[in-house]
Amino acid sequence: MVKKTTKKAQPVRPRLSRPVPGPSAPVAAPVVSTLTTPSSSAFPSAIPSADQSAYASEDEDDGPPAKYDISTIPIAKLSLADPAPGAAENQNADGTPGEAGAAAGDAPATGEGATDDDPEGKGKEPAKPIQPFRFLDLPSELRVKVYGYHFQGTDPVTDLTPDNYRKVFRKLFLLRTCRTIYREASYYFYSRHIFRIFPTHPGRFFKTRRPLLARLKPHQRSAMTRLELRLGPGFNKPPKCWVVQRKLGLKECVNVRTVNVFVQLDPSVSWLDGFRKAGFYETFSSSLLNDILKELPNVDTVEFDGYESVRKNCPIMEALQQTVREHGLRVLWGPKNGWTATSDNAANMKAANGGGSGRVIINLGGDADNGIGPGSIITYDNGIVSVA
């Protein structure tokens, strides 16, 4: 059964009637204004306000009638510039240029005093295109100096740290320029910086399985000249990744001549008792240095350095020096601690002598390179170290 639906009746909206103009109001008679005119005249105005013809300008009345209606001119043709002489006669009724104007518009416009050599008439020489500076035309010595200025701000020792993206990675964008700059700039960067073998920055990089050397390419490792082994972090439990493996690529570091060994602390001090196993870290450090020196093919120098609190004759330093002597390598002393070939730094000597002056025999065998004979006595007196 089909249900019948009925449409609801739409409400009828009343039509709004338009306003019908009423009878016009009577026009008031013109009244003479008694107010003063602007400052140009101090006399009252006698011109009736209803006399519109009195305000008409003589130029408007006497001017020639317009030849065209301004409302019919295209927007593109409107301009505030003064029309050229005779332009009004060469225009059509709708404002478009006539035949003479069109012919004149095809010819290039020239300025005053224009000639064939100077169509603009400005008397200026044509601008020469700016040629880019050819960097590779510089001598190689100057290019190397430019690379040095470019890599300023980077740390002398490169390690795996969170700041590498800000300090190092952005600097290496220069290597993407061309092959020549890549070859020169990359060699400069890898040969002038010291690269840390195992990361020491606390955080996720400290126990990483891929140290910095393992992340580099063989040709980058071959350009290195210095490596650094920093000992001290993790003295009670070194990371498992601190082991010499093939992925480090130490055999590919053919240009490495010097290994820096930096000792941050002496594990044998008394205030570390209970936090370490006696003799463990000394054995671990000497064994690690021995494995590194075996892998490097052309190393000939080991430079020791450390914090000032580390004594030169502490157990870990004696174990490391013994390892270097077994390989027959030259030993140098870094500038930070103040060690020399025959003496400890001034602070350690002062502490060993009770804080005052005293005598300490450091090396009975002497040092011919530094002019110290056998049995020489190193004297410490109020901060001055002398050899007797």
C-alpha cells in the first residue's frame, strides 16, 4: 500500500514595496554666506552656494571638447606620463593608437641626443658581465691557506661526539664542490687533525661497536698522520669495544708516524681503593697500546701526555713506557703535563718533597740529548727545577 505524502504549504512571504518618492521639498532661497573664506581672503564670500556656474573654471569652459570618452579607454592604455606631441591626433575614438601611431610604436624609442652607437642616449658604457672568480687558478700554496681558514673552529682532536654535525660535518660540505677540491681539502683535513682511536665522550658513543676509524673509508685513513689513545675513562670496567680489530683499519693508516697517548688519571692512587682491581687497568692499557703499535705499519714515535696530577713514575706510566721500549720507538713528552725526559712536572716534584725544596734523582743513566750526564741530581727549589 502506497502512502500518499502531502507537501506542506510554504508560508507566503510578504513582498516588500519599494519606497515611492514623495513630493519634493521646496528649494530654499540662496543665502549669502557671512563666514570668512580661507586665509587667502578676509572678506566674506558673496558667491551664492546654489550658483554652481560661479565655481566653474575658465579652463574647463574654454577647453576643446573631448574627442573620446575616458570610460572607453582600456586599462592598459591609461598612463600618467605626458603624451608625445601629436599623440592625440593619432588616436581613435576608443583611445587606441591610429595607423600613424601604430607605425610610430613599432620603431624603437630613443632618448635625447641618441646616436647609432648609443641608442639610449645616456652616454654610458655598456655594463660588462661579472666573471666569477676561478678558485683553481690560484697557486696550490694559496689554496692550502684557504682550506686552513675554512676548517678553523674545529677541534684539533676529532672524536665521536654529538657536536660533530655542527662543528665538522658542515665544514665538509666543501668536499662536494668538485674532484680537485675534494682531493686537496680532504687530504688537508685528515692530515692536519688528530683522530681518536676509541671514543671517550660519555653517552651512546662511548660503548659503540663502530669507533670513528671504523666509520671512515680506506683513502681517508691513509691520509691521517696522527692518532690518539686516551686512557682513563672506564678504568674499572673498560668497554668491550676497546679492542684492536680488523675493522679499525689500522694497517691502512700508512702515513701515521706518531701516536699520542694521553693518560687522564692514575688508577693506583689511594682514593680509588675499592673502585678498582689493583693492577688490572695498568695491564689492560699496556696490552692495548701493544696491539695498536703492532698494527700500525710506519709508526716511529709515541708522545706521552696527561693531566698534571698524573705522576711520571706511576705504575700505568711505567707499563706504557716499557711497551714503547720493547717496540724500539722514540718517546716524546707533551706540553700539557710538563714532563721532560729526565723529570716529572713541578707540581708532582713539590708534592714528593713535602711541598718545599729538595733533591730527587730522576735518571741515573743521564740523558745525552739534553746535556745531562750520568748520576745528575734534579733539584727542585721553590718552583725552579735545576740540574746539578
